[in-house]
Amino acid sequence: MSEAYKSISKGLLEAIKHSKGDQKGAREFRPQQIDVKKLRQSIGMTQPKFAASFGISLGTLRHWERGDRNPRGPALVLLNLLSKNPNKVLDILYK
């Protein structure tokens, strides 16, 4: 049995236990909800600039800022990164 197989097998068994409620040793990352308007304003960007800079449609951004919808998935992760260190994220994206 290869090391890769052993690792995959172990991970699968842990995932099955986790799905049945065994939380021992499990770690989950749940990004915090972000006040998108406050974040955008703190960075000093207009709605169109912010939306274009991060690949978000202007309509979606407006919904987030009004509270009609909440960012989810990769967008929420990106917004969390921006909230922690906006200069670093902007440097990475634009260099």
C-alpha cells in the first residue's frame, strides 16, 4: 500500500467520522461575515472601482452593501483577507 493511499484512506475515515458527529481533531474554517460597505469605504474605493478590482458585479456589490444578500464562498474568503490586510491583497493583485 502506498503512502498516498494510506493518507487518503485515513482522511476519508476521518471525514466519515466527522459527518457522523465526531468532532475530535476536526478543524473547520468559517469566514466571518463582513460589512462590505464599511470595508470598501475603508479602502477608499468607489463601488464601481471595488467591484471591478475584485471581479464582483456592481449589482452584487450593491446587494451586499444594502444587506439584501450576503457574500458566500470564495468571495467571503477574499473579503476576509481584505479586511485583515488590504494593502497586502492589493499588492498581490496589482504587481
